[in-house]
Amino acid sequence: MILAPNREAGILPRMRLATVRDGSRDGALVVIDPTGTRVTSAANVASTLQDALDDWERAAPELAALAETLAHDPDGGEPLNVSHLAAPLPRAYEWVDGSAYLNHLRLVRLARGAELPADAREVPLVYQGGSSVLLGPRAPLELPDPEWGLDFEAEIAVVLGDVTQGTTREGAAERVRLVMLANDVTYRHLVPAELARGFGFFQSKPATAFSPFAVTPDELGGAYRDGRVHLRLTTTLNDDVVGDVDAGPEMHFSFFDLVAHIARTRAFAAGTVLGSGTVSNADPQRGVSCLVERRAKETVEFGAPRSAYLKKGDRIRIEMHDADGRSVFGAIDQVVT
């Protein structure tokens, strides 16, 4: 028996969704149980996550019913093998990344001898990345040339429903469908030359990787408020925890702010992915979510950076746990090849 979500009691559909690689471009949509260990097909509701997003009003309650049934049946579904998962959206209509954490922006600018824009506190920075190839949580991080300076960037991202041009901050909340984690990798040594040409990132931004699960905002409970995720984001490089940052309080521009900003002059289709930018805290005890921040701090303290960028064999793991210790999104866990 499939249980129906109790909408009359005000309980919103809550679920964790994923995409299994099946040989097709967009994979097969599945629902994940609360423990993150079992999975059930969502084929009877929507064949892919994009299909579900295109018909969200119908699909969301049905997917939530599948999730609730799986949650109440410990023997339901099948064992989950995370290595079989693609990104929740293996390809997306658009991938727009912001820079919502001013501490990160300050440190990155410091590393290349630049100052913050005069309107940095009023106007978010965003760039448009490649979205036709998005990496799964276990995909290798390719490094064709060590001189390019490969860096990880631990972020939060949201998947949007249809966004009309002129959507306001107040109207943005209902546009956020799902939340996930991202590793928005950068070839740092390619950045300065590209920016000097005055036309933005391109070659310096290879494919972005995403967490195993994309979750509905209500799955985060009280940790999701004001368009921010108030949980710790942990980044481990090889065997060392390099970052344990608080994603909430220092997110200067919320996801609602970012939606309003990007929608000022254009509309966005359901399935657009919007990133927070690298999560960053001013407190040095919280560590870093990317290596360029560490190198910037070393430059201030020692006159030059001492840390190297990623090399072949390095392993990066990005994860977020809730108050009960549950891995909300599963872990991005990648090895440099």
C-alpha cells in the first residue's frame, strides 16, 4: 500500500531523490529512504528528474507518497549502491553559480591582488557554467595538466522550478524545488588570463559534480530558513578535515536574493541549477572549503602561498550532516586522475 502525504495537516511532500545511471543521457529517477541505504524506482511517477520538475504539481505528491511508503517499510526497495548514481540532474537547462559568501570573495580577490567590487554587499556576483555535462558524486576529477591548478569548491545548490522574469525575493521561496551539494571545481591558474580578457570564466571551469541526493527543502526541517541552509558543511582532503564551515549565518545573499537577481532581466526553466558559491566563514578555526582560500591566508601570513593545489591521487569528500548526524545529501567523494 502506498501512503498518501497528509496535506490537510500541512505536511509538505518531503523526500530525497536521486538518478541511477542506466545508459541514457538523463538516467532513471529513484527515491531514497531516510537512512540513505535503500532505493525504489520512481518510473511510475516520472522517468527522470527533469520530467518530474516539468510536472511538479502532480509529480511531487506522488513522489512523496513513494518516499513515505519506503520510509515505513524497512524491507522495501533495493540496497543502494552510490557508485551507480549520476548527478541528480546529469544535464540541466542552466547552471548558474553565485558568490554569496563575502568572506570567500574577499579572500579570492586578495589572492590575486584585487579588491572587492564597490557594490559587493548590494549586488551578487554570478557566472554561467556548463550544464550539458554534470558529474556524479563518485566521478573522477580529471587533471590533464598539473600546471592548471585544480581546486575543489564545496557549495550548496538549489534546483529551481519555472522562474518568471521579475520574480522578487518574496516570490522566490516557492521556486526552490530541491537542495543539493556541489563541488564546483576550478583550474585556478587559468582564471587570471581569462578574466583579463574581460569575458569571464570558461576554460577555467570544468564540469561540476553534485551530491548523490537532491532533497526537498522541508527535508532539512528547521535548518532551512530564510533561503539558507543552517548546517555545517564538512570537506575532507585525503584524511584531513580541511573545512567544517557553518553554511547559514555568513551567506550574505540568500538563495531568494540570488533568484531575484538572476531573474531581473530573464526567465528560467524548471531544472535550472543555482549555486551558492564556495561556503566560507571568517573564523579561521572553521577551515576552508577550497584551497585558494588557504593559499590566500598563507600569502597574508607568510608572504607567499605554501599549499599546493590538487594532484593525482588526492581524494576530496564533501558532506553535510543534520542535527541527528544523518548525512542529508550523501557524500561527494572524488579522486583526482
